[in-house]
Amino acid sequence: MNGRSKGHETIKEEYFNKRRKAFDDAKIRREEAERKIPGLKELDEKIARVAANILEAASEKKGEEFEKRLEEIKAENLALRKQRDQLLIKNGYPADYTKVRYECELCSDTGFIGQNACACLKKRIALEGLLNSGLGKLVKTQNFETFRIESYSDAPDPKKGYSDREVMKKILSDCREYAENFSADSDSLLFVGQTGLGKTHLSSAIAKVVIEKGFDVVYESAPNAVSMIERDRFADDSEREDKSARLFNCDLLILDDLGTELSSKNTPAIIYNLINTRLVNSKPTIVNTNLAARELERTYDQRIISRLFGEYRVMLFEGRDLRRAKI
Ligand SMILES: [Zn+2]
């Protein structure tokens, strides 16, 4: 079972419990009111009988008689309800005191409006996705809204002939477009560039948008990913948590800091297997690395390089280190 379906089961249960509690609370209020207000219980019983009559009438043959009878019962029901409202008000209660109070009136806490997910359910799923993504607080400070293009120099580089800001403007708009149009068939991206140029910021920004669309996103540093996979590989079945399974199965994996993992002799094979498996299964991945192709080649084997530079869309983050520029 991957994290997504587990999370969705929890949310389903949450909605079930929320709705049940709304009913239970309303029942408690009704019983209290019936105890305190003389005549209310009798009136409620009368209303219940009328409601039963509606059901009975509806099961009968349709025709003129039926329509007439139904109208009569409806009128009776309405009159009794008005009487009930007044009785509550007269005794100092609001007319809707015993009504079921849902957290979300739009979907009555079912999470659905017809076949469609209610806005409250979409929000809840996005929150769960955020909690499960590994992004934690990062996403609060590092999203598209907080990305400052002005902090990149607009002075053209004498050698290149264009400015850092121009480069970043293009990258920023590509990243936005990627996030907004994300689907299961999206490309994989390779962010290459020195530390401090916004690779983590923009991948976190993409993650936020993609999570809000309802996709399962995992954000993990390459060193953590390697140790998670190693742990699960050597754990016996009873200990296995299969956290690593989500790295392989999620809709979008963001692998930060490739090249900084403590290189055990298994590392290149583990990274290759992860990257290759996701490519074979057409699952998009975003890889961030500070290393240039030549340096990557020294740490990993040629197979990884040809996968990353051959099949990923490469985005080159150029310019000065922003963190250093700010000092
Ligand atoms: Zn709702």
C-alpha cells in the first residue's frame, strides 16, 4: 500500500466520523429540547408519522389522486414544522437548534457534491499531501509567491552577453508552466547549477502546486532516499516499512542534492535503479544537483548520466550564489 491510498483511507474515515458526530450531536440537542419543552416530543412524533405518510404515498400508484394526496401531506408537514419552530423560539431556543450542524454545509460532510469532490475535500487531500510529501515547512517559505526575481542581477554578463535575471526569468516561467500543467505524462526535469541559485526553492514551489492539484508528491534529499532504500532492502519482511516504495510509486518525486550523498559502494546502483525504474514506468521526477556533468560522471557511472542528460529536460541555473550576494 502506498502513502496515497493510506492517506485517502484516513480521510474517508475522518469524513465518516465527522458526519456521524454531526448526527449524534443533533440527537443530543433534540433529546435535551424534548425534555425541556413540553409538547415538543409529541410534535416530533407527529412529524415523523407525516414523513412516513409521504413515503407511503410515494409508493402508491401515480395519478391525479396521488398528486393531490402528496400536496396535502406536504402542506401538513410544512405547517407542523412552522409550529415546531415557533415552539422552540417561544422557549428561548433558535428555530434550528436541533438541526444537524455540518462542518461543511455544501456537502453535508460527505466530501462530495454529486459525483464531484467538494472544495473542502480537495483542500483536505492537499493538506494530507503536504504532510506526506516531506516538504514540511519548506513549502511555506519557498513557493512561487516568495520567489524574488529582482534578487538576480540584471547586469549582462560580459562573457555571455545576457544577465542572470534573464536566465532566471525563463526558468521561472518554465517551472510555473510545468507545475500548472502537471500530469502523469509530464517530463522529468534536471536542475543543474551551484548551490544558492534557487533550485530547491523552485522545486518546492512546483511541489506545492502539484500537491494542490491532488497528486502524490515526495520530496527527499538523495542521501535520505538512498538510506531509506538500503534500510528497506536489508530489513526482513516483518520490519519492512516500505517507505522506499513511495519513492518509486509517487506521481512526482523530487530528489534534492544529487551528488552529496555519502557514497557507499551501493549508492550509484541504488540511484540508477530509482531513476531508471521511474523512467521506465513514465513517472516524472525532478532531480537537483550542484554537480556538472563531468563531476557527476566521476561519482556515478555513465548510465546515470545518459539517463539524466538524455531523457530529462535540463535547466541550467546560472549566476552568482544568491545567498552569498545577499551578505
Ligand atoms: Zn464539503
